[in-house]
Amino acid sequence: MVVASPLIGSHADRSGAKRAWLLYGLAGALLGSLMLAMATSLFTLFAGRLVQSLASTGLWVVGFATLAENVPADQLGKMYGFVTIAIGVGTSGGPLVAGVLFDVCGYWVAWSSVLFVIVFDVILRCLMLERSRDSGSPRAERAGQDPEREALLSPSHDPDQQVSSQAISEKTGIQFYLCLCSNGRFIGGVVSYFCYAVLTASFDTTLPLHVRDAFHWGSLPAGLLFAAFQGPAVFFSVPVGWLKDRVGTRYPTTIGFALLVPLLWLIGVPGDERFPWASEETTGSVIYSVAVTGIGIVICLLNGVGMMEATQAVDEIERENPGIFGPNGGYSRAISASSISWTLGMFIGPILSGYGTEQIGYYGMNCVLAGMCGLCSFTAFWNLKSTVPQRPGQKDQTSSGGVFT
């Protein structure tokens, strides 16, 4: 994903045809699934998984870019909340449904359900109406005017404005990413997204082992803890997205990271001999369960921060420098860069938490994560903003009284 994301994002922005790229991704997912289903060797198994990975990367990047282009800026957080719920239901319900079908109906029926979902998605993508990105902009309106009704003499323009517009050149290649990284909103979003991924991956790595060693729990109680950690996203993702549409991402993200600091410290206390009052199995398990549930609720404040800031950074830069990212904009490239930060966080998280637990213990490792969240809280407050940048043709949200200034 780290290698493929920028390439896919660059080509998707260059072509502008998002539906075609979505169909390519679904075709790749179908091919990869068939290869996995019929695999009889390790080479075929790894090749099918590689094809699936490339296809899912394309669907992830182009799918979020399509959402960003078709959803108004002041409703993007709410829509990302719905996407978070859909992803959670899919990743949690997929293995459950496949396992039941495998036990009841057999191997090929389980795989047929996967292929059916992909084919159904292909049909939906073929029915998707794709509108031009500039359909609502003044530039598009001027392009569609009748030449016979235009004035013989073009209206005068400010020479300074002409010079400034000519000075703006399209940012491509590495220049695009340098321009994007010069935006504080984007940097804050990428750092927050990376830390969010590190936290999520660290929980997946250390939680089952810690409850086994500290409380002698098996797979069922550990699974219930994962439900307590991931379940709140189903209920709070959309309200949090609506809140971010109203007040921006600065305050929810800052408060989320700040509240995670004491909660991460607290989950490291049960089972540590330096805290005998929390070492008992009953008391410690209750404290740990409550802390994990609290983290699951608070971490919802971080949902969508990377994607929202990537798209809003593009809107902010293009509003100040129209056309700087080309006729098709830069959503796909910006989202691909944000996705890389998430992937790196999911890669580094297990290594950091596993090594930290072995070297300094579970309590010390969580103190490190708590310190990281404290730094991220400061970074989010410094770089993120409490306004939602509007796109050409949309009303300024600050004028409606819906945003803190």
C-alpha cells in the first residue's frame, strides 16, 4: 500500500475518471479472490493476496476521493462517520458470515458469498453517476456559455490579477507533496492519523496477551473486550462526524488525544505489582474493562481526522491558488498520502508495543503511548483548524454561524 498508493492517486487525479478506477479495483479484487479460492500452492496464495492488496489500495484511495468530490465540505465528517461504520461492520461481520457458511454449506459456498458481493458492487459502480468536478464552478459556467451571446469586447481585468494567475503553475510529482506538506492542516491530520493507527495496532497486539497473563482470561473475555473497544464507533462515529462538520477537527481531536492520556495510563495499572490495589483479579479486571471501554468511546473523536484534513487541505490550497493541482484536483493524491501514514502506523504499532512490553513492561509501554497522545494533542491544537474550508460555489460556513472562529 505504501508503494501503490501514490501511483494510484497520481493516475486517478490525472485521468479524472473515478468510476473507471473503481471498476479496475473491483476487477482486481475479483481476480485476487478467485486466485485465493483456487490456490493449491504457496506461490498462487501469495500472488492472489498481492493482487487483492493492490486492488483494495485502489478502492480505498479512489473511493474516498470520490466521496470527497461528491459530498459538500460541511457534510464530509458525517459521511466519513457512515463509512467508518460500514468498514467496522464489514471487517467484523465478514469473518463471522464466512465462518458460518463454511461450517454449514462448505468451502465454495463461503467463497461464493465473497464473489457475489464483489459482482454486486461492480453493478452498483456501473450505475454510479459521475459528475464533473468543476460542474458548479464559475469556470465551468463560462465554458458553457453561448458564444453568440458573449460580448464582443471581453471585460477588463486587473493586470495584477492576470500576473498572479499566470504565476500559478500546476504542482505535479514531488512538488505536489511538498506543497501539501507546507499546509499545517495536512501535517496535523497526517500526524494524528499515524498516532491513531499506532494506538489501534497496539491494542490488537498486546490486549489478548495482557489479559491472559494478568487475569488468566481466555479468548471469549478478550473478544468481549475487543467488542467494548470497537463497538462504540458504531454509535458515535456519525455524531462525531456531524460535530466536526460544525466546529472543525481541532477541538474534537485535541480533546480526544488529551483524554486518552489518563486512560492509557490507567489500563497499564491493573496487573502491575507497583499498584497492589489494582493487582487483584477482580478489581484489576473491572478497572481494565472500564478503561478499555472509555478508550473505545474517546477514540471515536479521532475518526476520519486523516482523510478530512487531507481533503480540506486541498480545498484550502485550491481556494487560495485556483488550478494549482490541475483540472481534476488533488484529492486522490492527498488521500493516498494520508493512507500511507495510516499504513505506517499499523506497521509500526505492533513492533513498538511488542518490543516495549518486553523491555519496559506493559505499564511502561502504555506510559509511552500516553506521552505520544499528549504530544499529538498539542500538535492537533497547533495545526488543525476550527473552520471547514468551502469549495467554489458553496456558501461560506462561517457566515451561517455554524463554526467557531
